[in-house]
Amino acid sequence: MSERIHLRPGGPAPDMAEAQGGCHCGAVRFRAALAQGLGSAGRCTCSYCRMKGSIWVTVADGGFRLLSGAGDLETYRFGSGVAAHHFCRVCGINTHHHRSSVPGQVAVSAACLDGVSPFDFLELPVWDGEREASGEGDLLAGVLRYSPA
């Protein structure tokens, strides 16, 4: 697991290899083999991710399988049009996306994984998505911390 990611004690297993998940209304369901368990989790500073505030987890190559809801998925692209952000047209929840910086790589929303909450992540990296989009690669912008009351 990444040195920058700290999970809540008693929360999900940091090394979970496979997970199922879906959108809020249940129309979209998927199975994902996670590349590094929850250790690849992070946030992004690009204009789109910044506004939606999601935590993403990287899927292993070929490890994403849509179980249901193909007809309920819509796709949003912006900027270069390379990244494809998929969301349920019924409830509006972003379930997964194809990254622009790593063609073919899929990431899933941690909040959409069964048994995982964004508040399980006490500390995680924030990647500079604006500079990444310019071709400078994965650059750390900072660390986001959550302290339960």
C-alpha cells in the first residue's frame, strides 16, 4: 500500500484485490480487480475531479467488468477528450473513468465500491491533474487528511 494512504482502523482491507460496486440507484454494477488494493487511491486537481471531489482507485489491466447497466451509462469528456468519465444516467453517480494520462487504464470511484467509504481514507495523495494533462506525468500536489470527530 502507498506510504501516503492511511485507512481508518476497522475499515476496509487495504490489500483488497477484488471488489464489486455500483451507482446509487443500483442500475450500474461492476466488478474490479484492484491494481494495488486501496493503495492506489487518490484525488485529482483537474477541473472536473476537483468539482466532483471523488476518490479514485486504479484497476488492474483488464480488471474491470461491467455486470449490469450498460444502457444506463453516459460518458462525459472534456479538454483533450481522451479521459472518459462514466456515470449513471438515472442517478448521476460517476462510477468509473478511463484516464487520460495512462491510455486504457480504468479507475473506479472508491465511494462506489461495496463496503468502502471516502471517510475510510484518513490520508491520501492529491495528484496534480492539470499538470498531468499537459504531459508532465503523475505529480503530487499535496495530501488530503480526514480527522473523524
